[in-house]
Amino acid sequence: MTTIEITQVSRWFGNVVAVNDISMAIGPGVTGLLGPNGAGKSTLIHMMSGFLAPSAGTVTLDGASIWRNESVYRHIGLVPEREGMYDYLTGGEFVLANAELHRLPDPKAAARDALATVEMTDAADRRISTYSKGMRQRVKMASALVHQPSVLLLDEPFNGMDPRQRMQLMTLLRRMGDEGRTVLFSSHILEEVEQLAGHIEVIVAGRHAASGDFRRIRRLMTDRPHQYLIRSSDDRALAAALIGDPSTTSIEVDTAERALRVQAHDFGRFTTELPRLARDHGIRLLAVSPSDESLESVFSYLISA
């Protein structure tokens, strides 16, 4: 049960503050790290992996400081956004070199296993200079996995991958999370984060904006109405019943969708009153679905707040 603890961490470069007083804990399972370009995601990942020192605060792995602590590198695998690869090597040679740097007892076997995990065995003898962007990403992934780390940190790992490769990587990360490994990945592809991450951390302008399940985060946003699409056996009668309830702010009959579009500013009251009003008026609820709880909606709200 490996956990990375980030406590009041800041990092500045001259007069530029990249990360500002962030505290969070990243534990077993898959965590998505979200934020617009320049938010500080890569800087935070570099501090978690031990390649960058915090200007203030601490970053620890199970209580041990990560910065200048070579022993923790045996437990951390990093897939950086930047390439940093040697194009004259083959993919197999590149992964083998990392296995040897970790002084594994059988580096050749470890390299073969890591390449097989990311489905790059057939291309292992080709030079990296001939690889596509997606193939380079998979070889970086194999290099990060060669020593079987308990923590995996990935900075935009889906860049350059085709749909099949993305699905394979998502399956792999999900399996690793289920095995109890600590997996953190950043991505600008919000739909993939929504499908993969059981937990999200949102960074905006170097600050920690939100933490948790994105649906729970949305429900905490009480300063704007929640939007729902409701289908029932009698939409107009339901609209008439809801319009008089103080939990709703607006109701629209959507004839094209054959549904009601409802805005509710009091989430708790609305979820209680909706079924009661439907029952009292003899109306059958066919579908009630939030129309603004996608990860994209939550993310857009947070970066514009």
C-alpha cells in the first residue's frame, strides 16, 4: 500500500511560481491529474519522481523523502512527456539498459517481460528512430515498468497513440490499479480520464483546485444550478408540479428530446422532492440523468472559477 504524500509543496523558477502550496496524497489505484496547459502538472510529477526539488514543502514516499533518496527509485516508474530517448538504440536495447541500471538479477528477462506487457516484442529489434510516436510511448512505458515499480507516474501517456493502443494502455493501467499499485497519470483527454481514473486531482494556475470523484466535486459546486434531463409518462404535468417547488430555478419542455430540462439549485431537496411529486401526481419517471456531470463540465467550471 504505497502512498505519495505532498505537503505544502511549492516550486518556483526565478519569479515564476509553477506550483503554489499544494497538499495531497496519492494512494493505490488509478488517479487522474487534470489541469490546463501550464497549470503545474509536469512540475508536480517531476517532484514526485525525485527529478526536481521542491522550493518549499515535502514530497515523501511512505514517509521517506523522495528528493536525493536513491532507494525510492526502485519503487517508482516514470513516463515523462518529453522523449529523452536514444534514437540510435533499438527499443529492446533501450529497455535493457534501464533494467541493467536497476541492477536486476536477470535484466534480459525483465526487458523481455516489460516489452511483452506493452506489446512491443515484435518491434524490439528496430531502432527507436523508426518508431511512431505511439510506439515510442509504449517503449517508454516498458522502460518504466522493467523493475516492476509499486508507483507509476505518467505525464500525458496517451499522446500519439492510436485508438487501439490507447485502449490497451487503459486496460493495463486499470489492471495495475486493481493489483494495488499506485498509478498517477495526467491527460488532456478528459473522456479517457473519466473512464479510467477512480480519483482525480485538479490543478489550476499552480494551485490545488479540487480532489475526489468528479461527480462528488460537481455536487459540491452549490453556486450554480445542477442540470437534469428528465423523461416521464407526462412531462407537462411534471413540469407544472416542479415549477412550484423552491428547489428548481428553471424548467424547459424539450419537444425534440421528449423530455424536461430542469435546473435545480438545491440538490438535496430536489432529489427528495422529484420522486414524491411524481408519485403524488400519478406520473411515472422513466429517466433522470444529470446533463452537466461529465468530467469536461467539471473541469471547465474549475478553470473558469
